Amino acid sequence: MPEAPADRPAERRTVLLTGAAGGVGTLMRELLPPHGYDLRLLDVVPVPGEPAAITADLADHDALRAAVRGTDAIVHLAGISLESTFDKILRANVEGTYNLYEAARAEGVRRIVFASSNHVVGHTPWPAPGAPPLPVDAPRRPDTFYGLSKCFGEDLAQLYWDKFGIETVSIRIGSCFPEPTSVRMLSVWLSPADGARLFDAALRAENVGHTVVYGSSANTRTVWDLAPTRALGFEPEDDSEVFAARLIAEHGELDTSRPDQAHIGGAFVNDPPIWPR
């Protein structure tokens, strides 16, 4: 079990944030620095309003090593975040994550926070009312090539801990948006503020080795076990229930007879959104 620090160091730490122009990356650019981090930003596209950001592909080994060099840790958000062809997923999410870990190994960076996904277990049937929460050691059942790539990322993190001593917290992020937009999301929503608290806890917790946790707020309707997440020192402050009445009035209660609501992965199981590039 990882150990949360008794107190927080006063000095600021330099963290490489990959995928800084993406949805979660855009939120974390604003929310992580108040927790004590100086962010070095990297994305394959220019980061709006950030002229010092590094524009580079994860396949650019030299640029990646330069970006990693001198940092205290890495928050790895880069990659394709929806479904795509296997070839595109392979290049961006599988080879790209491997390249990042190799750069970290070469430059002596010992802590990575890896953005895994709930789609690692996306084909798991939605728990029945009153069922125990889904544990992190439940069988992995990816719902897409995207989810499969996140399984690879978790295994890669384990390999680099066992062989090279690089610690990783793999966070199976639910849905990190300012507000939940569906009834399903009431269970898996991670508020942006709680997202920053979770990344902060994952960066600071001691003796994590390779730790896998689910990433969501303290939602009344949660379907997975947040105890390992809290063991990092994460104290979520938000609950999606404040949005429940409006969403249920608009969409009705969750209906697990529908294909897009029958599994943890939602529509990724039967009609996944496709990466636009």
C-alpha cells in the first residue's frame, strides 16, 4: 500500500505535462501549479497561449529526451483519447508511451503519473444496484483498441518499475469534465479540481512502486473502489449528485438494457467515438 506524505514540501517541483493541449491537459495547466508545480508543457500541436511549450511528437526521441531532462516527474496525458484504427493507436499510445518511459529511464526521472482509463475494464457489465464496488484487480476487459492501449500502458509501467525502479501511479480516469453530461457519468465523473488533487497525490505519495487506482470524485453513485485512490492521500471534495436531478430529468435513469449503458465503458462498447485525426 502506498504511503501518503505526512506533510507537503515547500519547494516547487518541475513536472513535464504531456498532452498539454488536450482536454484534461488544458484543465491541469491551470489547476496543477497552485499545488506546487512548475509545468513544462509538451504536445504534438501548439499549446494555445503557451509560447514556451514544446511542440513535438512522442516519436521524436531527441525532443522527448530534452523535454524530460531535468524534470522531477512526468504526468503523461498524451495520446489518442478516443477509438481509432489499430495502427494509429499503436503509434500514438503504445509506441509513444514506450518512448516516454525510455526517455525517463535515460534521463533518470523516477516518477510517472500515467493517464490510464476506465476503458481498461470497459466491457465489465455495469454493477447491479447494491453490488460491491469494482476493485482495481478485477479482470481487465478493454472495450476498444484505445482501452487495450491503456492495458499496455499499465503493463509497461509495471515492467519499468520491476526492471528499472521507475515508479508509476496509473490512474484509470473516468470522465474529467467541468460537469457530468450523462447519467452514466454521474458514477465516473472526476471534477477538474479533484483531478488536480488526485494528480498531486499521485506525484507526492511515497513507495508507490506501480500502483493502479480508479480516478473519480466522491460520487454518491460511484461504481468502483476508491479506497486505493484515497490511500495515496487523495481527498476528493466533489460529488456529481448535485447534477443528478437535471440529468435524470433530461435523460431518464440509467437503463442497463441499453447497449450504451450496459457496461462500464458506456458507448465505447457498441458505438465508440472516433478520433478525428
